[in-house]
Amino acid sequence: MSNTEQNQIEIVNRSISVLRGSQDYERFLDAIGDAHFVLIGEASHGTHEFYKHRAEITKRLIVEKGFQAVAAEADWPDAHRVNQYVRGRGKNKSPEDALSGFGRFPSWMWRNEVVADFTGWLRNFNQDPARKHEAGFYGLDLYSLNRSRAEVVRYLERVDAPAAKRARERYACFDHFGEDEQAYGYAAGLGVSESCEQEVIAQLADLQRRTYEDMHRDAQIAEEDFFSAEQNARLVRNAEEYYRSMFSGRVSTWNLRDRHMAETLHALSAHLDRRYGRSRIVVWAHNSHLGDARATSMGRRGEYNLGQLVRERYPGGSFSIGFTTYSGTVTAAHDWGDDPLVMQVRPGLPGSYEALFHAVESDTFSLLFREDATNLRDALEEKLERAIGVVYRPATERVSHYFHALLPDQFDAVIHVDRTHALRPLEQHAEPHIEEVPETFPWGV
């Protein structure tokens, strides 16, 4: 070990706060202060500890700091079903029922034991007569083009039949492709089929010209329903552009997706401002979406993300928390659309933040970069950082799952859990055994 590495370990050891339970989040709560947005990430979409810490921090933010919403890296219609349930509306009778809308790959991201427990907790909180505000659950993502256009039409059928007819006619341009949004994107992007761009823009503009007062007089419910319809129409517009741009390069579609998430978050904030006077929202998404892209090699490739856009739009109004782990297990798939497996996470690579934190005295700890009394920011120079999504490819881990980052600029705080465990889906698709990867794989030496 070099003198530089030893010095870094010593500085990190002096800076950590050991995490043993929810009572150890006090430093987070103090550092968050009166921030409007708290962005809580995850280093994989299939790790129990990341989800559990995130849920426990969020509970305290809702109870003790009055946060009114969780905005998740999830499709709007599926999250709206959960939102209805936690507010005591709709027909769902249990958290499992409310989460059943998350049916497409990767369903385990939200249909898992931790989110189900949190959903039940949130409903109980909202039903408590002693609470001073409600808290909802909303989606930020843009994959649900077909479901969202169906929701727009369904809403208009209830309140304005002629408007519903116009919406069906505009959205009919997608009908040739059935439920396959990518087939539409391929055909429209290459000019093989006519684009639906003008139709989806016109439909959103038509809906936005209305006000919920024109349609209903039951103020709170009317506004919530109209707002959901408007977000579905916005999603259709942005998803159309996203799928049409899929074949023009990854940077383009990445930026479109995170721009949509930022637009939706801003609209949700304005919606809650009208209700409460001042919105406070917790955001749940992957580290790669919430850590400021300008502090990573993503930014150098021309990519931006939600975390960067929030910091730029609301200077001083956000607080971001990232996660890291050294080894353990993860729920993930080998390829997009495959069944999830419980997979072994390889130890963090030398030269990574994961390897550095593995050498620290505690197994589970937090670092606050805003409280830098130990030269921590200077010590944590740019290193490799790991990101596992819903697909994990250990055979090409360095290329597939690592990027360069300057952690203190990427996040305001980080939680490290040295050995983590696979997230448990509500449906046990994941294999009961752990898929082992030989230490010498893939070189076989």
C-alpha cells in the first residue's frame, strides 16, 4: 500500500460516522437542513441494504421534516397506482396489490419486500389523524408511452368526451406498432414511418390549456387527477422523442430521459407548492442519475443527469446521498429482459472508492462532504466508482460497471456498506442459489 493510500485511509477513518441503526441518521438530518430536495441513490438496482437505508431515511424526513412526496425512478402510471393506495383511494387492498402495476422488466426494482413495507408504512402514516400533512409516491421515468396515452384518454372520457375523441385520434398514429414502443422508434427514427411528434405535442398543449376548475369542483381530488393526466401527456410527448432518438446514440437518449425526470420533478414541486405552500420531495433513483454528472466521466462524454439539473435549477436547495459496497450479492439479470438471479458481486477493483472504503475500520458508515473538517475532500481524489443497474456482467466488469468520479463533488454525502445482500422480489423469480463467479474468471488462470 502506498503512502498516499495509507493517508487517505487515515483521513477517511477520522471522518466517518458509524451506522448501526436509524438513530445514526442525525448528522444527515442536520446537514439536510431545509433543503427542498433530498436525492437518495443506490449503487445497484438489486441491493437490500441500499433500499433499506433509503426507506428509513425517507421515513424520518417525512415525519420529522415534513416531506410530502417520494419521486422514484419509476413509470408514472405504475407509481400513480401506489400513490392512490397510500392516500386511501383506489381499489387496491394491500401494498402487494398496489405494486402489481410494476409488471414489466425489471419488476423487482419496485416489487420487492422493502418497497412493499415502505408502501404499507406510508399508508398508515397518511391515515394517522395526528399527522399534519400527507405524503405521496410519484414516478419520474418515461418508458410507459402506451400506458400513459391510455390514461390520458381514460381521464378525458370521464370529464370531456369530445376531448377524449381528439386524444384517441391523435394517439392513433402509434396503433400500427401495438405495444412495441421501440418498433415505433426504429421506424420513425429512420423515416420508414411517419413521426407522431406533432400529435403528441398538440395533445399536451390541448390538455394544458384547460384548468382543473373547468372540469371539476371537488378541488383536491380534481386537481390531483388533472395533474396526473397532464403528467401522462407530458410523458407521451417526451417518450415519443426518446424512442425516436434511440438509434441516434446513447448520449442523446440518456440526456432526454434525465431531462424528462427533471421536468417531472419540477412539475411535481410546483403542484405540491400549490397545496402546501412549499414542497419538499425525496427522490429515489440510481447513483448514476442522482450524483452530479459534472463530477464524473459521464459529464466529460457530454451527458448530464437529474442530480446536475436539480443543483443547477435550485442552487443550495438540494442534498444528495450516494451508496457504495465492496462485495456481496445482488439481484440482477445477465441481459435485458432475462429473469433475475442472485449473483455474486466481485470485490471492488484496486484504485476504486469501493476498495478504499473496504480498508476503513468500520463495515457500515457515512461520510458528509459538506462537513469537511479533516481535509477529506482533498484526500478523496478522482477514482473508479462502480455502478450496477438491472444487468450485471462480471465477466466485463471493468468496462461495463466502472467509471471515473470525484465523489465529494458528485454527492453531498455517501453511505458505504462493505458487504451487501440481494434484494428480495415479491415474486421469487430469483434463483435460490448464488451464481458463483470464479476468482480467475474470465481469464481462467
